[in-house]
Amino acid sequence: MALPLPPKPNSRLSSLLLPLLALLCLFLLYHSTRHSPFLSRNTPPLSQTTPAALFLSLSSAAAGGGAAAANATIAGDLRALTLRPHLAGTPAAAAPAAFVLSRLRAAGLRTLTREYSPLLSYPSAAAAAELSLLSPNGSLLAALSAAEPADPAARLVRPYHAYAPSGAAAAPAVYVNRGREEDFRALERIGVRVEGCVAIARRGGGNRGGVVARAAERGAAAVLIAGDPGGGVERGAVLLGGVGDPLTPGWGAAAAAERLGPEADEVRRRFPRIPSMPVAAATAAEILRTLGGPPPPPEWATEGLGFDIAGVGPGPNLVNFTYQEDRKLAIIQNVFGLIRGREEPDRYIIIGNHRDAWTYGAVDPNSGTAVLLDIARRFGILLRSGWRPRRTIILCSWDAEEFGMIGSTEWVEENLGNLHSKAVVYLNVDCAVQGPGFFAGATPQLDKLLIDVTKKVKDPDLGDGTVYHTWERTDGGINIERLARADSDFSAFLHYAGIPSADFYYGKEFPGYHTALDSYSWMENQGDPMFHRHVAVAEILGLLTLRLADDPVLPFDYVSYAAQLQEHANALSTLLDDGPSLEPIYSAIQEFSHAANEALKEGEKLQLQEKGENFSILWRRAFNDRLMLVERSFLEAEGLKGRWWFKHLLYSPPEDYESQLSFFPGIADAISRAANQSDMERQRIIQHEIWRVARAIQRAASALKGELF
């Protein structure tokens, strides 16, 4: 039997009731928001202010206690995060992970975690490193300390280089200055070789793995890298040729994942061939004062050592060095906070900071972690006031960055397909505060947005201007670095996945980097006593996120990108002089510039139509996708020659750590590799890389136009 149909509604009555019901719902929503128990009395409803204005006001509205209250929240979080050392993969790493998770939940964000099991490296617990000075006949002259003077209670992992192999050497020492290519060439000019010797280097020679690799190429038996006088001992990884877990290149290091064996070429190339270790300046000085041989090359400045070196060696005494490594699969954990977008939930604005540290990590990285948690706190208040972002926001707390950006890289590799199609941008903060002065790095389409945002944030040191005005008055004016380095978590997003990225921080350099000096006490007394710089970084990062998450048309500027590419091409032309032709690149840039100008006009038209009746959501969505996908066009599937993981042809790091080019890495590699080739072969090798870059720029122009023809 058929079910009876309900009576047809009265259409006229419905037309009257529906508007009344809508008004009633709006009234109830307003009333519930206005009287929400989650809102501070000082927090205005979202209808009375913009999300950006409310976000900025929360530095002074926290707990109704003035600006100091927000600073105290950041300070309290930083203190909690740095109570104990928390090296990735150790039991001590669990507490800060749980703390971050609890703070994200307290902010009202949905939380998730993801674990991986990468290969990590530690000093052997069974056999401590040994270091001593022997006479030429092998008798003991002095036992040398391998400890860190600034860690008298030995609470920290003892100084070591992650992934340095086990080994022993009893050999003459040679001083190699900072261990740069130019330093080794200077030694060769005065007839000094490091073959069979222990190379003693000063920190500051760039990538520490590169220092060890250059010494190994010249036959050194081991490397010791000395810290600065009065400073600590700088721990760090010495992996080469990429980032991420060395056993799972290109895929996530899940517990049950496929793993390459240690004999695989791809794995062996990542590991250094000789043992190395960081040592205190005082320990290095005991060795250096005994050296004979010729005096240092005149271009070497030795004042930073605190004493004059009579000779650079070799010997005559011997350095006896023994190190035992423990490599093992260890569990790491990434922590996420999620705010789902209301209109475009499948478009992701990703913010990240790593959580693990070599020591206490007050600067590196937990100044950034405290900033990330403050942003989460403010976003939570915005959510309770009724705000929802247009696009999804993901806050990420990475693990095992110090071992080679492992936590972020494994996640990107595991989710590459989704990220390629859905990730709008990645914003990174690492050492958020390590001193005075604002510094930023970004892919060029973010330049204008970054400048606009810094005009809205108060300068944390002067107080009578904005970050932008102080930044503008620095020597050289506004200078936004290009991210052609692989030393923080933006690497996998930009170099491997082609996602627009930015990275920013206060303070150019921190003398306690990776040492026992990286403590809450240093931050409280020297780095940022009032925590104003932390607040400034939180506000810059938060406002960038709000613009990227909420602007109907993505605030990407490809006209500035085209201008930057033109500058790169001009600089390359000067370097190559009368060498290979750059015409393919110039032609591609012209095409890209034209597409960028057309996109600018189209974006302005879409912004005007946002307020009109005929605005097309699909048109705007398609346009935003074109803006989002341009950066992917600079990727080359086969990657850089001999370094397939680095796929970005504009801003991956060059193979030569001392390259003059901070862009076009394939061309930089070709210049380095072709140095000893004939002129014809050199031009052929470099010209091929020029064509690869030109084709990438042409792909980007086509993506920006959004047309096949």
C-alpha cells in the first residue's frame, strides 16, 4: 500500500514565513555569540571588527591584563618547553609534544598526530668519545675534554655530529681555518696537505657536513670543529645531499614502510666517510698551540681564536680521537592543529615550526613554538567569536628537524599528491627570536603581502613605528632573501613540492646556536626580556595567515616575481660574461612578465566583482588555482642532476655550498662541475641547464595564463 502524501504547503504562507524564520535564526546566532561564555568581556563580537583587528587586539586583551599578559603567555609557554633537553627520538621528547598538543586543544582546535620511524643517530651510550694529545712517539701528553664547559651538570647529550660514522685516528693535526674550499686551496699554495691528518676547523664555514666532506675528499682521517671562545659546543647533523630520512627517500618513513639498505648507493652518498666531532674552543686551542709547520696564510683572520697561531701543521704531535656512533630507527611525532575552512576546506594554508632541540632550545626552535602557540590561542578566540576562515588552516609542530628536516619531509613525501593539488602556501618559523633586527625569506609572489603586513605590526624595539619602517631604514633597505637553502622545514615544501613558502625571524645570528647556552635564561635576560619580539613575529605570521586564508582572491603578486627573475638573469649574465647564451631565459621571462601583468588585471577585476551581483565563484576559484599552481611549474620531475630530490629549478640549494649563485641551482651546479672541462664542453653543459630553467619559466607562464594555446 502506498504511503499517503503530505498536503502541499501554502506557497504564499511559505513566502512569508521563510524570511521571518531567517531573521529569527540570525537573532539567535547574534544573541548566542554576544553572550558566549568563551569570550572575554574585552573581546568585541566579530560583527563589530575585522578578524585582523581582533587578532591584533588580543595581544592586549588576553585575560584582560594588558599587553604584558600576552607576553607572559608566550614566556610561560617557552619556559615550559625548555625546562629539560628534548632531543628527537629520546624519551625526553614526549613532554614538549604533549604540551603542544594540550595547548592546541585548549585553543579549541581539532588536533591530530602522525608518527614516523626514521633512522636517527646518537653517540654510543656504551663508549664515550675519547680525545687526547700524543707526542710523536705516541706517549700521552694531555687528555683533552670532549665535554661542553657550559654544561657542568652534563644534563645534555654530549657534543657530537649526528650521522658521523664510528672511527678512530691517531694522526698529526692541520688547522684548516673554517674548512671552506678557499681555505683548503690556501693550504695547498703553502704546501700543506691534510691527507692522513686530523683537520681542525673553526665553526662558521657554512654547512658543517660540507666542511667534513671537503676534508674527506682530501684524505683527512677525521675532523674536529671548534666552537667560539666563551661560547658553547655546536652540535648538529652532517648528512649530505638532501633532507629527510636517508632510508626512505621519496616516501614517508612509516613504521612498516619499505627501507633501503645501508649498502644502497643513494644511502651511502648521504653519509660522511670519516668521523667528526664538535669541540670547545679551549680544547681546540690546546691542539693548535702545539702546531708547527708554516704560518697561516695572510688572508686568514685568527683574532677570533683569542690567540695567534704559529703554524698550521701538520703536527708534530698527534691527535688521538675515537668516536662510537649508535644509529637506530627511532619514533618521532608530528602534532597538528586544524581549523577547517568554511568555503574552501580543500585549500590549505600551512604554518609550521619544529619542536625538537639539541639542547634546551629556547631560541632554536622553541621561540618559534611559543609563537605558534600564541597564534593558536588568538585563532581560538576568533573561532569562539564566530569567525571561520575561508580556507583551511593547518598548524604543524614538526619533530626531528635537527636531524635533517625529517618530520616535515616525511609528512610532505607521504602526502605529496594532496599537497600538490591543495596546498596554497607554507609559512615557516624556526628561531623566531635570536636578537634584534627583522629578517625574512620568501618566494617572490609573497613579497608585497609580507611588506603590507609589516606595515600593520608595531616595532617591538622602538615602539613609535612599525616593523616595516624600521626594516626599511636598515642598511640596504628591504631585503627579502630567497629560500635557496635547506636548513629548516620549508625545504620539503618548496624544493620538493613547489609550494610558495616564507620564513622569518628576529636576529641575524645567535652565538649559543645548538649549545648549552640556548636556554630560557638567555632569552629572558638577553634575547627578548620583554618578549616583545616574540609578539611581533606572532602578529606578522598571524596576519599573513589571515590574509592568505580569507582574501577572496589570493594575494599573490607575480609581477614582482617576474622582476626578480629579471634581476637573477642579469646577475647571471654578469657572471657568465661572454659564455653561453641567456636568450632562452630572457625570452621566457618576457612571456612570464606578460602573463603576470594580465593576471594582475584579472585579479583586480575579480576583486571588484566580489561586491557585485554577477560574481562567479567558479571563475574566482579557477583563477586562485592558477595563482597557487604557478610555483609547481618550476619543478623538474627528474630533479637536479645527481640530486633528484631537489626539484625546484629556481630556488633549490646549489651542490657547491660556496656557490656565488643563490638561484638557478642547476646552472650553479653546471658552472662548478664544468670548471675543468674544455670551453666547448663547459658551454654545452651550462647551456643545457639554461634551457631547463627557460622551459620551467615558460611552464609557469602557461600555468598563470591558464590556457593551452
